[in-house]
Amino acid sequence: MKKPVLLICLAALTVLALAALAAFVWPGFLLPPSEDGAAPALPPEDGGLQVWFIDVGQGDSTLLSDGTHTVLIDAGDRDHGIKEYSQLHSVCPEDHIDILIITHDHADHTGGLTKILKECTADVIYAPSYDGENLSGMAGLLEEQRRRGAAVVIPEVNETVELGDIRLLLHCMAGAKNENDGCIITRAQYGSTVFLFMADAGTDGELDYLLHSGQTDPDCDVLRVSHHGSDTSTTQKFLNGVKPEYAVISAGKDNQYGLPDAVIVTRLAAAGCNPWITGQFGTILAVSDGTHVSLRTSLAEAPELAECSYIGNKNTHKLHDKECPSVTQMKEGNKVPFNSIEEARSQGYDLCTNCLGGQ
């Protein structure tokens, strides 16, 4: 009888060891799979503001929670509604959304709402031009939510909303000529950290935000890049204005549109924030303690700097050889890749005296 008992003990130890290894490699491994067999939701951490950029393929959906309050911005497309609900339910088991923001009525942002609003209640729903043409396709769904007790609100110009320690600014371009520029841009502040969600705003919408959002300091820690990384937005002027430390792009893997556009990826890298892309890294979690922000994902390592010969420090404006010891001491968010000294000099960088001789 001793041999079977020994075998059972060894089998149990093996299972435990494999589970521990899986938990180390992939923090979401021990969660049950979602109904559609997709990867489990990325689990919440303790404390602070947590922002999930949910991997909904070629769509857009972001969930914010401080452990007490929940904000959902858009809901991806219809095919990803179950996956999105799985993430939301893991964060908020009571299936309640304090604020739902529908940025504009495009199917890759609203298709999952049918599933979400079937399972969840919402206190307030913000939507642009509710009675106008922009959300005509959502009218029936929004009316149903009003009957269930939700307040459906067209945000005022630069409307601010306090939700616990989360401060939201909702900005819509007045007189926009299309739905993308007329979408709701959301700025979320937690402590001194700022998240900026650009929805599908084009160059006009971005410029309008810089000029008319009322922000004396438009800098942000995390930029949710507009329009899935399309070249219709994310201009150099806009990046110079908001100065993001991190950039996140919601775009499906191998999507038919070829997004994100290579020009935008290069422009972001030159600004010192290589983008985190959901199609490459899966659902991405950003955590703020009110002072600092960190990002992680369940599927892969953080984005690496593009191939380059030199690294600039965007805080000190010093250029270093990529092998310089100073580079290893830089914060990732401060690293700017350059292929030539001339390119760096044209952007105002001075040369490191140790590795480049100050030449």
C-alpha cells in the first residue's frame, strides 16, 4: 500500500509545482476561462487606480476602477462582448458600472454593449449628441437603459465628474464635421497621474482638445492613442502638447487595415514612448498609486526600444551611445531612440561627455 500512496503524493506535488510555475509566468493562468474559451481576464491588483485596456481585437474598450468605483469607456465589437464582460466581472463581481462613456456610435466601440448592458447595470451613461444623428443607431438601447433607471447624458463642454478620487474631464469638439472628431475625449486624473483616452479623434479633434479643453498643463502619463494608431491622428504637434510617458494602442493582431500605422509607431518611439499594442500584448493593465504609473500584461514582456545606435534622455536632453552605462540607469519612459547624432542634434540634444566625448 505504500507505493500507491507515494505515487499519489508525487502526483499532487507535480500539479502544485506546475500551478506555481504557471502563476509566475502568467498571472492570469489560475483564473477560469471565459465562456468563449478566450484567455482568462487579467486579475486586479490591490489599491490605487487600475486601468484595463481590454484586448477586444480591432475595437476599443477600457475599464477603470479604484476598487470602489467603475468606469467603462466603450465596449468593443459584438464578437468580443463575452470576453469584455469576463474582464469586467472579474473586477466588479456585482456587475455594476458607475459611469459608462460611449465615445461615438461606431460598431467597433459599441457592438459589445448589448452583452454588457444585458448583464450589468449603469448609473450614468454619457454619449455625444444623443438626440442627434451621431447616435441614431444607439437610440433604442439608450432608451431601454433610461427605463431601467440609468441617466443618459450629453456631456456639457469640458464637463467634469468626480468619482471618489477619480476626476474625469469629458471633452467634445463643438461643431465637429464627422463622428470621429465629435467623439468624447476622456481625461482621467488620479492623484497627480493623468490618463488620456482619445477615442477616434482625428487631427482636428486633437487640436481642439489642446486649444479648448481648459488644461493649463495638458501632459499625461498614459495616452490611449487615437483611432487604433491610424495616421489620421497622433500628430507631432499633439504629442509635443501632451508629452505621454506611455502609449497604448488598441488594434487587432494582423488586422485588415494594417494598424497601427508604421509612421505612428515610429513617431511615438521618437517621442520616447514605444507603444503597447493590445494585438501584440493582449489585455494591458496600468496601475497608478497617485504618483507613479506602471504597466503590465499577461502575454508578453514590455515593448523594447526600436533598433537604434543612440539613446536620448528626454528629461536631460543628453544623447548617449546605446551601450553607455547611463542608459541602464534611465527610466524606460525617458528613453528616446535615434539612428544618428545629426537626428538627435536637430531635436536639441547635447552629447554625453563620457561616451560621445561631448562632440
